[in-house]
Amino acid sequence: MQFIVEWFESLNSTNAFLRKKLASTNEELDGCVISTYEQTKGRGRGTRSWVSSPRTNLCFSFFIKTDVKLVDVPSSTMAVALGVTEWLKEQGVNATPKWPNDVLVDGKKICGILSEHVDQGIVVGVGLNINMNRDEAEKIDRPATSLFIETGKMLPLPDALESLLLKIGGWVERWKGGGFKAIQESWIQQAGPLGKSLCVHDGEIIKTGKLAGFGSFGELHLQTNQGLEIIWSGEIPLEKKQ
């Protein structure tokens, strides 16, 4: 997948900016990337915001032109998570993807991903902690880390984005060619192991059990005391800081 990157000094939300751009033009925007040095109203799942100091972390969104059905959209997030994970490992960080839309390092969040279905495709937003220091991480209410915290090295954001997109592009192309089934084996290997204990939150509903696998669209299979549960939407929460 080929990308064309536009950088901005400050934006409210890269996802919102890109959605507006898509709605206002007839241009071919497959692979269009909107990135900003400061995102003032970035958001994650639900009502959560994405916390990032100016010129510290990667905040960007890109457009995938595709005619896949809505049910396929969540697994695009998982493909991007595998790309981020591969890139981080090449930087010396032992990262793992977490269903449905995060990347962790030793239980600490380093990346969040948000995919949204739009006309003609999907807008994917990515927040990846690059140069965040320990003091900044401590201000977040859940365990967080960054490339700098894990390795001691700082990267210019444009350089980090350029090399990261090469990895993401490869995984997105694989996903476009076969949906979740094309990435399923890699996902299970890295997000498993099967049989590990999980607690899944879906609003006020909490389900506990063991990971039994993933369905053909990336839905979570949870083996509970009541039987096998198929979970399409939910969150495996990180522990809140005391």
C-alpha cells in the first residue's frame, strides 16, 4: 500500500480532519495520511481521549479504499496492530497486540488504534507513544509506556512515521487480500496464547473465561463456565493506577 503524508502543526482530531477531507473532494485518496505534531481532541474507544504532549508522539490517520462490509472493519484494526507490533520489535521493543485495538509492552499501552467505516472505505487512526518520558506516562490513569521509555532512544516523528507506514502497509495489503483469515495465524501467535484467562468488558457487562480463539472476522471466542461466548465488541481493560 502506498501512502502520501500531510503533516500539520496542530489538529483537533486527525480522524475528523480526514473524514471531512474525504467528504469534500472527489480526489483519489487511498493511502492519504494526515499526521499532526499536536492533537488536541484525539479520542480512543468510547468517550476516552488520547493523551499526547505536542511534538512527542505519533498521531495520524489514513484512508483505506475498500468495499468490504461493516463486519470486516474491526479486523482492519488488527492488521494495523500487527504492523505496529512488527515495527516496534524491529526497534528492540517486545510488543504484543491486544484485542481489539491496542498494542502493549509488558501490560503497558504503547499504541491505540481506531477504525471507522466511511463511504468507500475505512479511516484508521493511530496513536503511538514515541518520545513520551516517564513523568508524562505517570500522568496517564492506566499503565503506559513509549519507545523512549523502553529503549532510551528518541526518534524524529517524521522518520518514525515513514518507517512505520512501510510495516503497516504490508499488513493492510495482506488483510485486503483475504480479510481476517489472511492474518489470523499471526494474530493468534502474537495475541495468544489460547487458554489464557481473560476479563472482557462490554459496557456494564463483564464476562470472564479463557481465550478459545477468534472467529473468521476477528471476533473473540471466550470459553466461560456457561459455555462458549462469541464477543464482537468489548474491551480487555488494563489495570487502573491506584
